Amino acid sequence: MDKSYDPKNVEEQIYAFWTETGFFNPDKLPKEHKKPYTIVIPPPNVTGELHMGHALNATIQDILIRWKRMQGYKTLWLPGTDHAGIATQNVVEKKLKKEGKTRFDLGRDEFIDEVWKWKEEKGSAILNQFKKIGCSCDWSRARFTMDEKYADVVKEAFLHYYKKGWIYQGERVVNWCPRCATSLSDLELEYKEEEGKLWYIKYGSIIVATTRPETMLGDTAVAVNPKDKRYKDLVGRKVIVPLIDREVPVVSDRLIDSEFGTGAVKVTPAHDQTDYEIGQKNDLKSIKIIDEKGRITNLAPKKYQGLRVKEAREMIVADLEKGGYLEKVEDYTHQIPKCYRCNTTVELIPSLQWFLKMSELAKLAEKPIKEGKIKIHPKNFEKPYLDWLKNIRDWCISRQIWWGHKIPIEGETDVLDTWFSSALWPFATLSNPKDLKTFYPTNTLSTARDIINLWVARMIFSGLEFMKDIPFKDVYIHATILTKDGKRMSKSLGTGIDPLKLIDQFGADATRFGIAYQIMGNQDIRFADDNIVMGKKFCNKIWNATRYVLSQQVQSASWRTKPKPRTGADKKILKQLDKTIKSVNDDLEKFKFGKTAHTLYDFFWHDFCDVYIETSKEQDDEKTKSILLYVLASSLKLLHPFIPFITEEIYQKMPIKGKRKSLMIETWPV
């Protein structure tokens, strides 16, 4: 063994060796690996690059798969990528823009060809980056949500719902991105805090407060809460909308917050979800005054027509002031919905879209959680999951873009929401009937909290609807990696950390261990690379300890069998090892990855190196040497799921009898 461990000389070769063994593929594992254990990767966008969230979740999933593989399970970790409709279309459109073209210059078919070319050239980049961190996925089964077989399943799912009468077309108020020119679901919005104003406007005898005065052009009512005594006598009367002289009724609805502004709000059914619901209950007219390009329509007075929303707002505020309708203006901080792909402010507009009825599917998604057939870890994430299902709206599943699964209705040009196809991921990826029978339902899903509703709930009802079985038994919601000062990492703000740079600097094992070491309880991780540095030092400690143990000319053939202790130190280290094995197994069962990493670190560095190895230097007998080897070998097995490269490299160098081809399939300590 070299005097020091250099990951750069090892990792690429070890990964190539693992690939060569074929053990990532469950079909090539030894025959005793019979009971299946399956994880499907949350498919990263085909446009994606490895970020810290990916590195965290990849580490978690690989720990679970390597642990279960060593326990003798027939493990499948199925990888793949999502076609990411809006994101991928944006990437290719930007590429065309540099060439002075638009997708309309190419036409739909030629543009789709262009996207496929891009996918073939760049689309496997993120999966190759997963290999850098040591992911033991079965790459032979890698899937893509636009694969032909996958597309067939998506089409079948749509037609199944359609024949049941659960898919319908209708005009509803939807989230609309003027830049991407498509509808978005509520879950695809990102809210950003912005400093704005709260305008108090006189509607005759009543004053309303609004953050969006431009939408008054489409007002068809004023609403108050039925319990608000201030307005009891006004309900049922008419008031005049200023600037446009439209007479509108005053209505009451429990959705109105009496504490907001004056407790009276303007109602624009065409441009607000709550207003739309109030409009439906009160049979109010819906006047669309903002179009798909974010401009004022010709249903508004002529002077405002064609203006952008911001321009119209400025002009309307000036006109209200001039006409004496503006009571007062206050500073107001509010959350503005942005498109999750291009950061454009989202408008709410009426649009003809395809919807999936959610009433029955929500019950399906709710049942296995309530019955405990699917467990969410940590448990506190169950409540937001169930709350969302209680208040669910029908799902707008159509998108007005070109890249994606075309809605299979004649003459339809819209494509399906990307999340419609990814909801089928746990079974649509298992295209081989034998695989489906063996590996479905899967065992564990590890994912981020922000897609519990976007993805997890939808996979649950899809699995029950199409497979008549739950898609997984455990859902682990992992922490979010934040910056040192507790903010979300952002590539655009330059606060993101590239895990590939950490791997290049410190090695994959150090990166993995440093990340896992910080996963404590339900706390988010304020990332500091001190832990990665610690991981590197730990790897060096393991390397040096191994060099010492092997320098003792150990001759033990029974290195898998626990030796009988002779001294007090022997008894203590073997007892500590047993305690560590039990703790590691118990904690991994409970998804306590950070606690496990701490246990392994403390045992190896302190109990084994600081105490037992130092004590052993005073003993020069075969019994001590056999215990040194046994504890080292057991430690390498326990550490392998966390730091696979260095443990495999050491295992391959150990001069011991009866080794398996790879540490990956060694017997797990009990």
C-alpha cells in the first residue's frame, strides 16, 4: 500500500472494476441474493447538472442500496432522467436564439428533432456525474420518460382516465407564464418576496384594498366576509367600479379575510383563484383583461389596451389619484408567483385546458398513509401531505409547449404536464414483465420535501390506480442543504456549491461522508466544507490504520469469525464492535444517516485506533493480530455503504483467504 491514500489514483479504476463485476445489476448477483429490494431514483431533469441536493440524495440512496446488497438482498437501484418539458424546451430555444432562429422558424417536427439531437449529445451528462460520487445504479436499466415504451404507458394512463370520465376539457383560471407561453400548476410556482404597495380605492360607499389595481378593469363584484358587521347592510347592494363606471354587486363569502386591508376586496373572477371560486358561487361574469402575452386586452377601455401589466398599473394609479378615488397607499411586502423555470411573474388568466379530476384519486393517495401501509419519515411530513389532499383542486395536466407527451386526442397539439408522466415512474420504468413482478412495489423512496405533493402523492395514487398496489413502503424526506448562513443555494446568485469540485479536491468518499455526517434529525444542513475536510482526514486515518494492521503479518484465515478475547482490551473492543454493529443496523432502519456516520467515526477513530491499536503495540501474539484483522475487516464492511471507494481498494489489497470478488457482496456484520 502507498504511504498515503490518493483518491484520484483510485476512484476511476474502482468504479470501472465495479461496473465490470456486474453486481450493480440484480440479475448478476450471487444466487443467494433472492429477496428483492428496490429504489427508483427521483429522475433528475435531462438538462440538469449535479448539485448539492443531488449529491445528498445520491449518497443516501447508495448507502441504502449497498447496505441491503451486503445483507444479501437482490438489490435494484433504477436510474433515469426526466424529459423536463419546459426546462428542456427553454435550453434548446436558447441554443437556437444564438443561431438567430426561433422554434417557429423550424416548425414543430423539426424543433422536436432538434431537442432529440440535444438529448443524445448532452442528456446523459448528469447520470455520468452520478457515477463520480459512486452511485451503484443498474445502468443497464436506465430509463428516460420519453422512451418509446415509457411513452406507451403514459398514453395508456391518459386514455384510462379519459374513458373513466376523469379527464375533461374546460375553461378555468390557470397560472400562466407569459415567457414560456404555457399553463403551470400551483406546485410549479416559486414565490418570491417583493416590496409592493397596498392601494385603498373608493368604490362608491365602500373602500377596497388591493395589491393589483390593474385588475380592477375586470372587476365584477366587491366581497366581504359574512361575519364582518361593518358591511352587513351593504351586502346585496351595488357599487360603481371607478374609471370604468361598471355597476357591480357587494357579495359575502367566508373566503374573505376581514383582517386584510379594509376587509372589503375587489373580485376579478378571470384573474384570481379565490375570485374565480367566488364568481362561480355568485354567478359573476368573468372578464379577461390580461392576455397570454401579459398585456391588457381589448375588453378594457381603449387607453389601456395593449399595455404591459406594469405599465397599465402605473397609468391606472395615476388616473385614480387624478379622479380622487385613491384613499391612501401603504407599503406592503407580498409573495409574488414566479415561473419555476424562467423566473417570469406568473399571471392568472382564464384558459381552455385539460384537467384530471382529483376527488377519487386524492382518497387513493390518502388511504395508505392513514393506514400506515406507507410510512413517511420524518413523520411530521404526513400532516402537510394530508392537508394538501384535503384542499386539492382538479389537476391542470395540459401544457402549451412542443416538447413532451402529446395529448392522445385527435387534433390536439398540447402536451401533458411533465409530472403526469413522472407520476408513473415506479412501474413505467419496469418495462420487462418479469422485472415488474419482481421489483414492484419498490421499497424506499428518498426525495425532497418540495415535491411531496408534486410527485410523491401522484405516484401513490397512480400506483394504486394502475397496479392496484402501493408504489413503495417508505418515503424518506431528506434535509435541504443551505448555505453557511442558512439561505437556499442559488447558482444564479453564485451561492451554489459544485459537488464535482469537492470530489475533485477531496475525493468522493470524503464528500459522501462529510455530507452524511451532517444529516442530523430533521434539521436542514448549513453546509460547511469543514466536514468534507474531516471526511478526507478520516479516510487517511482508515488507510494508515490498515497499513499498520497489515504490517503485523497477520495470518488469520478465519477473519470473518469473531475471535475469542484474551485480555480486557480484547473484550472491550469486541464488545464495542458488537454495540456499533447493532447501532448501525438500528439507525439505518430508521434512516438516521448522520447518527450512523457519527457512530462509525467514533468507533473506528477512537475505540479502534486511539485505544485498541495503541494497546496492541504492547502485545505481539497471534490472538491480538487476529482481533486487529477481524475488527478492521468488520469496520470496512460497516463503512462501505458510506465510503465505498477506499474500503473496496483496501479490501482488494488485503492478503486474506476466501475473499469475495468485491466488498460490495461481502457478508454484512451481525
